[in-house]
Amino acid sequence: DAGVIQSPRHEVTEMGQEVTLRCKPISGHDYLFWYRQTMMRGLELLIYFNNNVPIDDSGMPEDRFSAKMPNASFSTLKIQPSEPRDSAVYFCASSLETAFTDTQYFGPGTRLTVL
Amino acid sequence: QKEVEQNSGPLSVPEGAIASLNCTYSDRGSQSFFWYRQYSGKSPELIMFIYSNGDKEDGRFTAQLNKASQYVSLLIRDSQPSDSATYLCAVNQISGGGADGLTFGKGTHLIIQP
């Protein structure tokens, strides 16, 4: 398997622009997670889906952020309008549903810079 | 609010020695505990997980869990320069038997000195 795929790998945009990050989970995985990593705050969970349904979006910082999962093989994280404080590395991860442990496999990340 | 605390380091260990990484967590409902390794500019990769009190060994790595003390540790034996990375501790609280989002510590930067 190719692992979790994210695109783009790098994104530079100007404040106020719309940004869309994309993720393809590992085939067969039931769960998809979006995380954000910054030096100040570390790695934070933004939202996660189970079988394409959003389960917990309490980590989404504000209404400027939205995420969708239209099918089992694709998810997007959108920021509109973007702000400089959104600059971070955004990771997508996926996992299989298990009775106890849920090893999450991370994609390579998208490094977002908002000028 | 779930919190996971780690010493940010850097933790410097000579090659061949044992590196000891520690983590504490605030939520007593946490059931699964994970150690991820992250090289600079790369994504986190799972080293091992543990969910029962005691020790769990996998090659040169040993995870230790003490739920009463809300403490998790990772030991790396025979440390190698390639072990130099940031080590992230993560916990989750399984709800209804399904998966859950992970709460991460900010990580400990480990340096193995040749």
C-alpha cells in the first residue's frame, strides 16, 4: 500500500486566500484524522471521521476551518479566509477500527505558509 | 481537558547507553498509550503502543506503563545515532470500543552522541 497520501506537500499563500488541503487514507481504513503541528502548540487533533462521518470537530479552531469526507478514499481540509497564524504543518492520518488499540498512520504532511 | 506532559529536552545520551523518555498524562480515563518517533521535517511514525500496566518490549525498545501514577516511559537500549529524533507520547480514550483522536505531548528531543 502507498500509505496515506497528502497534497500539496507545500503551500504558500497570502492572507485572505482560500486554502484546500487533500488527503487519501490507506485503503480499507475506517478512520481519518486531521492534525496540525506548530512549534508552540505541538501536534493537535482538529477533526476526525469514522466511515466518512465527522465524529469530533471540537479541535477545529474556528469557523474559518472546515473538513469534508465525501467518500472513503478522499478528504479535504479547507481554510477560508486564511491567516498568518494558520501557518503550520497539517497531517492527515488513518487507522482501522479495532477493539482496543487504533494505530494511526500519518501522511507526509502539508507545510502551509500564510504570508 | 486532556493533557500530556513531556520534558522537551534536549536529552543527550552517549551511543550504546540507555535512553529513558518519560511522559505523564492527566486523564485517568486514558486507556491506550503510544510512542511515536518524528525525525525533523518528517511525519510521526509509531514505535509501539501499550495499554496494560507493566512493561512491553519490542526489540531495543521497552514501554512502561503505570496507570496509578499516570506515567508512561520509553526505554531505548543500545542507543544509536539513528535514534536521534523527537519522541512523542500520545494517549487516547477509547469510546464505545472504537478509535479516538490522539492527544499528544510536545515531544522530547533526543540526541545520541557518537
